[in-house]
Amino acid sequence: MSLLASYRASGDDNTAVAVRSFSDGDDTNDEFRLIKWHFLARAASGDVAGRNPRVLLVTSAARGEGKSYVAHHLAANFALDPHIQLTLVDANFDNPALGSSSWLGGSSGGPGLLDYLEDQSMDQSRIIKSTGLGNVHAILSGSARSNAPELLSDGRLEHLMGTLTANANSFVIIDAGPILSGSGAAVLARVAGHVAFVVASNRTSRNKINKALGTLDRIAGPIDEKSLGLIFN
């Protein structure tokens, strides 16, 4: 039985999940390396129901579950491979974290993803920023907009993901908002071949997780064990 199927078949819907946290030991980097290799193997198979196999969406059911922590540390692990070109995208529009992070020296401005999606004349080169790592680039979330989910539905997003992953060694990690916040994460999943679903261990109820997985499946489906992995933080 797959991880996703066994999760759905076990326990009571209101029972909190209890698993090992990333921070319990000194092998955190090895844990992210295993996630990276799993994603790369899945990306190579290309079996992702028409979505982009080299795009990984990192999301969660609700706020505060550690998805940005996972996205940023996973990106850092990708950076260890000099043959890989990675773009880290901040699509957590309600609570963007990338612009003020160490990835971009602590502060960064300029246009971002939402600005690009709204302005049809903007070239994508204006939103792609260098980081302290030569093989990793970043895209900020852009100016806040109330219609962010609607902008994500435009084919311009799919085109952007396609150009960012045009080479076989190019990948994208999207740090998205939580599914249940209505921030558009489920819409973003339509272009992502793989979804890393982060769960805060000992805190997030199965009922909330199932509700978020159901939303993902309805809006971006089919979402199953081939395209989704549960990451307990």
C-alpha cells in the first residue's frame, strides 16, 4: 500500500498525526537529500498526468506548518548538485518569505510573479533574480493582489514554468500558500507535476489534512501517490 493510500486508510479523521520531526537529529540534510532524489526519480518518469514533471509545489493544509522551511532547505540541497539549475519561486502571497531571506541577501524588491502574470508585456527576465548560489535563481511573489488566484489560472503561468524547465537539468520549486487559505495553491498545483504536502506533526488533524487533499484533488486532480508526497515536519 502506498504512503498516501495507507494514510487515508488509517486512524480517525480527528486524530492528530504523530511522526518524527526533521529537527530531532543531525541527519536533516540526509532527509532532504532523500526527498530530492525521490522527486528527481519521479520527474524522470514523466508520469504526472500532463503537468510539468520538473515542477515541485510545496504546500500544506494550513498556516504555520513549516512549508517554507521545507522549500528553502530542499532548494539548498538541490544547490549541492552543480549539474542542476533550480528556480525557487515564492508563491506564498499572503505571507511571502523569500524576499527577506538569506537567499537574496536579506532584502530584495522589484517585480515578482504576480506582476509578471498581470502585465502581459513584462519579460520574464525582469523577475528572475540571482542568489548567493550560482545554480539557484529566485522569483519573488510580487505586489499583493486580491485576484492572485485568478491570475494563476492564466496560461502565462504554464508558459513561465515551461521556459524555466526547458532543459533536462532545470527544475522549479514553488513555495506556495496553504491549501485551505484560498491563496491559490490548489490552482498552482495544476502546473506542478509533484506536490510536497507538509504536515506539522502532533498538531494538524487528519480531518484538516483530508479536507485539503480533497480540495487539491478537485481543483488540480487527479492527485494520488504518483504526484503527491506527505512530508511530516
